[in-house]
Amino acid sequence: MSRFAAPIAEQIWDMKYRLKQADGQPVDASVEDSWRRVARDLASVEPDPAAWEDRFYAALEDFKFLPAGRILAGAGTGRSVTLFNCFVMGTIPDSMEGIFQSLKEAALTMQQGGGIGYDFSTIRPKGAEVHGVAADASGPLSFMDVWDSMCRTIMSAGSRRGAMMATMRCDHPDIAAFIEAKHDSARLRMFNLSVLVTDAFMAAVKADGPWDLVFGGRVYQTVQARDLWNRIMRATYDFAEPGVIFIDRINQQNNLHYAETISATNPCGEQPLPPYGACLLGSVNLARLVSDPFTDRASLDLTALDDLVRVAIRMMDNVVDASRFPLPEQAAEAQAKRRIGLGVTGLADALLMLGLRYGAPDAVEQTRIWMKAIAHAAYLSSTDLAREKGAFPLFDADAFLQSGFMQRMDPEVREAVAQHGIRNALLTSIAPTGTISLYAGNVSSGIEPVFAYAYTRKVLQKDGSRTEEEVVDYAVQMWRDLHGDAPLPDHFVNAQVLAPMDHVAMQAAAQEWVDSSISKTINVPENIDFEAFKDVYLAAWDMGCKGCTTYRPNDVTGSVLSVSETSETAPEADRGAAVVYLTEPLDRPGTLEGATYKVKWPGSEHAIYITINDIVQSGHRRPFEIFINSKNMEHFAWTVALTRMISAVFRRGGDVSFVVEELKAVFDPRGGAWMGGRYVPSILAAIGGVIERHMIAIGFLAGEGMGLKTDPQAEVMVVGERPIGPACPNCGQYGMRMIEGCMTCPSCGHSNCG
């Protein structure tokens, strides 16, 4: 019998966490094999591995403890991979040499799949004098563009989608440009942006006082603090960024306040980290610890929670020793402080099982109780480890106990730390757990509310047929199992109906007992009035949060997920018709309709011909394959490779419009060309423009209404007509003809006769 609660959970395990050989042959025959692989590897660093392997396995069993995906996928594989999710990189020097050395370090880290965070406040503002070269500085945003391009390049070379966080201090002279950078829908798409907000700035905002923008001891401009704050809120309302990070609060509360200064976070914000700091993540699944759900006897087993947390802390501490690191500086930082981030998932489901409404005062208080219990168990476990294996190398008892967070801890914990030391400098963090939560049976993610009770997932089979399966929230499915078709109780709420302050109250309650930080997004409806929205960040500050992020659907970023207001159907993508998930690529029908476009690149003798063929799904056309051909043999290898790669992406379904964005972002170091009155940075960008034009023509993209601008240089040769002659199996160009008894391609010369 399968351990998985739903087909989607098993599919995610198979795709992301199951160990396979290079040819795709599974090594892990079952999820139990994956658990055993991870448990054995993390126990291998123990003096007595056999004594701990079974305890580690028991924690993983039935999805009770969920290590981050990097650990599940990498531990015990023998591969040279990092088990840490994200990093904050070194401080960027304010020099050309130092900036590009930092860029190199970022590329090496991202190449191994690690997300990165950077503080760009250390780079002098735009227009500042550059001594010795008689020039003005281009400013930090220009270098952020370079980082963004690097991330795209690393991603196009085969790495997972890049993730980066950029921060900037609220007193940097370029802060206004930073706040508004995401107004351009094509700029800095690889970055999340957050403003580092200081206590002094918040005091000035509340007093409506002046605020100096300073760099290198020089005041560049004085503005009204409240005006700057309002610009942040307006940008967040309109474009969902930037977020805010209350940086002074983070440093004051930090257990390591005596050994480091933090000015950046990992990409999702749950780990404020020093230069070269790394985040190691895992989550306790609260939904699995509730007994007698939906009854008057419902409760979360605090004894089981305490035991699970203590085992999880030991497992995560072992990861510090078992993992590899992209850079030696990252390894040294991790070993010196042994920072880990144990969090939770399934919180909203657990509250539902206890009859509590997410965001209500009793749910807020219950969240506070659970998070305090986790912190208590985690700290006592780490002091036990210190007694057994030694405290982290930079431990200083007097200084450690003076941190803002330790001042809140119970006397029992403080006494244990003073007497035995502590193995890990920081222990708790609440990370986003989207994929991990699906793998665990679609439990609610992190401390987020349930997004949707259920939705229909469409799966295309290899034979072209389409099946549908319902993906149901874990607590909702449990209710159905117990009560059949009975209506859901009134306390069942989801993200579609919650007020913003419900979100803030839950985040603040959890933050009180989390020593690091929390990744949480306050989702608000598109039609929320700005007046009802504008005080969200201020409330987060007043309630003691360390940062805040909101998401309101908008024309630039679109809607991540949307749910019908009158039904429990689920998320559909904002672009590209239906959300489609493929078990395998769709087989090609015998005949397809499409269009051929001609692109003449300046300086090249021969034109490039681009054919895009479509299929029809749910009454809508969508691109299915592409062929690129030219008589210029210089381009042969890369055009064949591009043809195969883009076609493979198209055949996987879903929203494939990102192909356009990636191609149009490619810059040729030799320079681009002016075409039709517009500068096109490379041949690949021109091809991206053609694909974009085609997608708009068939209705797959919304065109100018989405802020997309089509490229005018493509000349349509054939649209919607069946080509004369079949497609060439070598180059894809239509027009194969019989010549001297053989089917021959007039474009590339391919012949069926050899």
C-alpha cells in the first residue's frame, strides 16, 4: 500500500526527491528507500551510526519531519552537492574589481543550485565621482542588472531556476530607484527586492520628519520619511515589491549580535544571514501530530512534538558536517556557528482540525503556544548536543544570553545554555514549504493559511488523452473521510477571504518564538482599496515582525494562483490558457497548422526561417513545436539544439511564455543590431521576438495589455495554410519534394536516400 496520500505527492517524490541513475532508472524503489537513504547518511557522522539511523528514519516516516528538498534529494547519493538551500554572499566592495569578484562567487554558488542574497547598499550611488578615472558611478542598480543577467545565464545552462534577494538600506541615495525598479516588467526578474528599514527611519515615518540619504558620510539628499514610506507602500500595492526587512530589530534580537552584523537575507527572507552565511532548513509537520481531529477531544500531541523536534535538531546539526559547500568561506561560516532553521508546516491544517479559525485570537494564541514549545525543545536539544559534542566554536555564554531573543526564553533554557553551552547559534526559522507540503499530502504550507480547499489538476497522457484528478487540502480530505459530503464548518477559511491583519497577527505570534525569521506572504485580493492596504507594513512593525511581504495580483507580475469566488475549483495560471501538467511529453499528431517567419540578421548573408506549429486544447491554440533553419551553416549546431530544446519545453504544457523572456534577455557580447527601429541585442533575442509575436497572434499571450512589446522585424511568409510538402526530419523546414527518386529537402539538402 502506498504511503502517499494523493497521486500528486507520489509524482513529486518521483520527480524531485527519488534517487535515480543517470539514465533515469530508479535507485529508490519506494519512498521508504528515500527515507532510509537520508537517515543512513545523516547518521553516518555519529560516533555510533547504527544507534541513530532508526531514530532518524522514524522521524522521517509518514512525513512527520520534512527536511528541505535539497537534503531529501542529495543526502546519501554520493553526489558532490550542497545540502544547504540558500546563501548570503560576501560584502560587495565598492570597486570594479571587488564587484566582479563578488559576481564570480555568486555564479559559482548558483551553479550548484544555491539561492543567494546580497546587500547592494555598499555600492556608491549613481552619479557619484569615481576617483582616478574621471567618471561618474553607474550606481548599484546597474550592477544588479549584471547579476540578473548572470542568473539567467546560469539557469539557461541547465541549473534550476535562479533565486536571488537584493536588499538596500532606506538611507541609500538610490533608494527611490530601488523601490521603483520592478515597475519595468522586464527588469530584475531574477530578484526579490527588500528595503532594509531601520528603527530611526520608522521613528521618522511616525513623526513625519526629514530623512537624510547618505553614502560615505555625505548627505546626498533630504526627503520626508513618510513620503519615502508611502512610495514603498504604493510600489508594493502596484507591483508586489519591495518587501521590508526591519534590520535593526533583526540585529538586536540576534543570538550572535556580538559576532556578526546582518544586512541581507536568503531569497525568501526567512534567514537573515551574515556574509557567507548559509541556511539549512527543515520542517515539523504539525498536521500529522493532531489526534482526534474535528472532535471535542482534538489536540496536538505535545509529547510527540517535543520528541520529534529533538531528533530533527540532531539530524539537521549532522547536515552541517555531511554537506559540501560551493565556496570555502561558506563552509567556514557554517562550521563556526552551526546555524540551522527548524520550522513548521501544516499549521493551518492543524488549527482547522482543532476547530480554530486561522487569524482569530484563539488561533493566534494556539500558534504562540506551539511555537514556544518548539523553541523550548530545540534549545534544550541543542544544549544536550553541546554537552555531548561541544558548543559551536564562536559561543560566548555571557554575550549569547544578552541577545533580545534569549531574554525571552524560560529560565530552564537559559540555565542549560549557561551551564553546557549550545551546539547551534540559531535554531528556528519558518521557510516556504510549497513543494515539500505537496509531497507530504498537500498539507498547508509553512504558517500560511490554506490557499484553496481543492482544485482540479489536468494531466496529459502520452496518447494525447487528458485526465483530471482532484487535489484536496489535507485537512479538507480528512474532513471528507470522516463526514462525507457534509458542509465544511464555518471556521474553515482560506487565503481568499482573510483580512490582511489576520495574516499579520499570525506572523507576529510565530515570530515571538522564532529566533531567525519567517517567510510569509500576505495575499490580498486585487480589488482591495489602497487605504485598506497601506498600513500592513506598519502593523507588522508594531506587532514585532522582522519583515513583511505582500502579494496583490497586478499587471506586471500577474496572479500566481486564482480561485473562483463561487466554487472550490482551483488555481489557474494567469497566462497560457489551462494549467497543464504532463506525465510524459505529448505525442505529435500527424498534421499541425502553424506559421513560418523570416528573420534577416544584419551582417549575415542568409535569412533565418522560423516555423512554429500549434495544437488546439480546450478550444485554444498553443505552441507545440518550433523549427529553425538557415543556409548559413555557421548556425547549424545551435539552431538544431534550440529547435529541440524549445520544442521539448512546448510539449511539456503549462505556461511556456517564459521562453520568450529568456531568449529576449540574451545579449551578444559582439553587439546587437537595429531592426525595424528597435535595438535587438542578439539573434536569439530576435527569435524570442518572433515566438512572442506568434503567441500573441494565436491568442496564447495577451500582447500589449500585458506590457509585452512585439518585435516588428519578422516578416510573415505563411500563416494558417498547410505547407506544400512535408517537413524535413533534419531541419524541420516544410517543402520536402521528390528529386531523382528520393524525397529531398530544398533547404538543407537532406535526402531519404542517404
